[in-house]
Amino acid sequence: MQTLHTALVEASLDRRIQVSTPHSLGILSNSSPPSTGKFRQGYDSHVLKPLLSFLRATNSPFMVNPYPFFGCSSDTLDYALFRPNAGVFDENTEQLYTNMLDAQLDAVFSAMKLLGFNDLEIVIAETGWPSIGDSTQVGVDAKSAAEYNGNLMQHVTSGVGTPLMPNRTFETYIFALFNEDLKPGPTCERNFGLFRPDMTPVYDIGILRPTARSSIPNNPTPVPTAAPLHPMPKSKGKQWCLPETSADENALQRNIDYVCGLGLDCGPIQEDGACFLPNTVRAHAAFAMNAYYQSTEKIECDCDFDQTGAITDVDPSK
């Protein structure tokens, strides 16, 4: 980590790129109640204290992987899933915990505080919930997984924080984007993904974009040809998809986000790309919309984009 940071300093990137490393909650020897959290003996002074010193010196966060799923039982399932529950009371701090994630984070905070590093930011490097598991596991289904990750998103971005870290938001990474059907081990380990390997969603936690097809009417109205501002040479037989002259920039930006989000190559309209200039939303939308149109069967509805696109036989590259 020190070597990486030194390289970043030499490249003048150290203020833009931070170096850290994630830890499981196995680094804790005690976590309940949260106020008694502490690191494992030997690991605390020989490994974590130098690491935390490095993070403080480089203004980098401490990264942890809290998983309420692995810490819950049938009795604490509501507590783990952010559902209404009686909560867990910490007598030392007189704080009531209404969800297990807060308790796990505050246990880490208490351990850091014992070493004098309670000023460091904590990042949730990974957390999640499986949608399929073994029959002996509780709360393992798509509904529970969607509930955990959806509630997680709302909680960590709410600004409420935790009982020992109030008024904070937490940078959080959900494990995982895809199910890992070839991963060895228990069934649940292969099914933490928001998507299946074939890219179909397992469930939606409110982050899915609508597909292009869903925004296109079943019986699209005839698409007018985009009128060029200046006479341009025509290329016989070939067609392009361009933004309608009346389309507003917000709609065109959504078109760019959608096309690039599909995985089509949008590198040419990134900075230093061949089509970055002119650096306007309309010009970039023209590239993205046409890239999508050219990648399909080139029927009219593939250029509809919620009535913001039009087909032309005038080569826009000219």
C-alpha cells in the first residue's frame, strides 16, 4: 500500500486516488454490544495500528465488509433486514440499535477508537444478501435479498448514520452485481447477485433503467426525417439515427446514459475520444443514438427513443 501510494505521489495522483484494503469482521475479537468492539489481540498493534496510521496520513478510509446475513438467525431476521423490531440495547452507551448493520459498524468504530483512530472514515467495501441458499438457512429468497439491499441503500444515504457515528453517510458497495454460477462452495455464495449470468435481473431495488423497448410505443407514429442545417451529401442506401431538432437536452442525456449503460462502446465521446468534439449533449447523443440504431435491426422503432430520435439518409459525419 505504501508503494502504491508512493507511485501515485510521483504521478501527482495521490489527491485523486486513495489506497486502502477491505477487512472482514473477523478482525474483531468482540462485537457485542457494539461499545465493546475491539480488534483481535496481536492483530491490533502489529497490523492494524500501522495500517490505520497510513490511512490517516494519506486521508484514506478504513474499509470493512459487514454482512448481517451471516450474523443473523430466525430470531434476529427482522433486525438484520431493517424491518421493525424491538431492537438491541447497549447498556454501556444507552443506545438502542434497530438494525444489525449499525451494530456491526459501531463495533468496528469502537475498536478503532480504542487504538485512537475514531477520526477515520469507514467505507462499506462489500455487503449483500443471497437470493438462493440451502434449506437450513433463514431468509434466503429474492424478496429478502431485495428488501435488504433496498433498505441498505436508503439507510446508508439517509445521513442518519449510526448511534456512535450520527449524521453520516457511508460509501457502500453491494456484493454482487452478478450471480457466480461457477463459484464453488455453499449455494448462497453463488447467488448474491442483482443479475443472473445471462444479465437478466434477479430482482429490482430501484436502480434499473427502463429498457429501450419499454419506452417505445407498440404502434409508433411515423418518424420524421431529421432536417440538416446545411445541405449535406447523401449516401445512397444507408441510414443514420439522429436527435430530433425539438428534443431537449435532458431527454438526450438520458439517451446517452441508456446506450452507454448497455455496454456499447462510448469511448469515442469520452474526453480525448475521436468524437468528443463538439463537446455538446446533442452531438454526443447523435453518436450514442446512432450507435444503438446501427447495432440493431435498423427498424424505425430502434430510433424512436421516446420520440426524440429521427432517421436520416444524410451522413452526419460530413
